[in-house]
Amino acid sequence: MALEYNLYTRQTIFILGLFLLCSLQSLAQTKGALVETPVNDAEFERIKEYYSYDTSMPSDPVFYGEWPSRNPHTLYKISYRSAREQRVPAYLAIPKERKSEKQPVIVLMHGWNLFWGKNEDWVLELIPLLTAQGYAVLAPDHFLFGERKVEGGFDEGTNWSPYYYRDWMVQSVVDLRRGIDYLLTRPDIDPDRIAVMGASMGGWIGSILVGVEPRIKTSILTVPATEEITDQTPPARVVNTSNFVTRYGDFSMLMVIAKKDSPKRNARAKQLFEMITIKKKWIEYDQSHYLNPEIYIQDLLVWLEQEL
């Protein structure tokens, strides 16, 4: 009887020890993981529906003026119609030296600079570097940024809820999709050669956009700030990049990282990148968060030449 008891006790201790070890390993993995388990397919279909809109809606573009001087392009100030009766102000740059009748186009997604928006240095520096190589460029203001800034919208010190982020991201992504709609009404734009490029906040927006917009051929995400939302609550999962990366479709991606950026941002970007199964490339620069376009323009142009 004592022998049976001791055997039972040893087995119990062994099982409890094994359970504890597995629990500790699981906890360690959870603490080290910066990417959440993606939602299932049924939930992802519900998420995608947030980014849908009436595709029959006309673009109704308005041209406010043009600037043909001192650049390798003509710069047009325009706006176009988006969902929820929003109008999206944007720059459209058309190269003066055209390599073909229809131009490849790059949609630029600016970072978190509230009053600058499309006037951000990053955007204005990139446009001539791209148009000099024959690429047309569309650079819109994101919802609540630049000309669309409103008092209280993403102002410093405001505590934004996941619902606020969700509604803002949905509008921003739909606005970009509507920008592509507008571009494809133009006879000088090649519908099969559309790229998107976003930096920081624009990289986060871009990581969502490419998951719902099938007309993109290649994408470039630089220092993407996907760490802003990491929850999987009902509103947060709509803007959590983790739910999109494993479902990317037929396009390629270049990810550009600054080594001196936030360690959390870079670690999360790396884990997201490893989950991506499409053609991809990772480049790092020994720089801080703001990457001067002149630092990486050559790598960017090589990628575009190959992929666009």
C-alpha cells in the first residue's frame, strides 16, 4: 500500500512539475512575443467589411491650381471625394519627362505631423526624387491631419480610445482607396503599376491598406508605427496589423527600419515581417526614427525598378 502511495505521489509531482514548466515556457513566450495571434477567417471577413465602400461613387476631382516650375514634375493641388462625404486634399505630381504613355504611380502616406500632413518634409523631399525617375506621385492628407486637422483631433495630451483609432483608420484607408479610384480614371496612369509608401504612422496605415486593397503591386513601409494598437478587443482588432500580415495577397513589400528607433517598434516590425509570406525584403539603417529620404533613395529606386 505504501509503495502504491509513493508511486502515485511521484507521478502526481511529475505531472504538476511538467505542467508548471510548460506554463513558465508559455509565459516566457508570451512576454517575448510582440505580435498577437491573428483572428480567425470569419472574424477577418467582418474586419474587412469596415474598409469597404460604394465603388460606384464618382471621384469628383477638383483642381485648385498647378505649379510647373523648379521641379522635374508639374505639381497639382487637388481634392477628391471619399466616403462619408469627405473630400480629400492632395498633391498630384506628374513627371515632365515621361518614359511611357502611362506612368507608374506611388501613393505617399505621411507620418504623424498634425498640421503638416502632405506638407511634411518627408513627402516634399521624396516627390522630386521619385518624379525625376518617371514616377507619378499622389500625396493626400490623412483624415484629421494637414488641411483636415480639427481641434481636439489627435491633439497632444488627448486620451484616444480604440474606437477613435478604429474610426480614424477606417476613414484614412478608405480615403487612400478612393485616391486609387481617382488615379485609375486618368489616362496617364498605368493601372497595373501602383505602389504605396508610408513612413511611421503612414507605415502603420499602409500595413492595413495593403491587406484590403488588391490593386497595389508593391509596397514600401518605413519605420512603421504598428505598436500604437496591439489589443484584440472588438474595436482594436480592426486596426491591429497582426490580423492582416498573414493574409497579404499578390504584391511585394520592402520594409525599411532605423536601428536607433524605438526598440519595441523595431522588434514588433521584425516579428510582423517574419509572418509575411509574400515576396519581401528587410533593410536597416543606423539612423533614428526620421529617415532622410536621401539616405535610402537608391535602395528604394532599385526596389521600384524591380517590382514596379
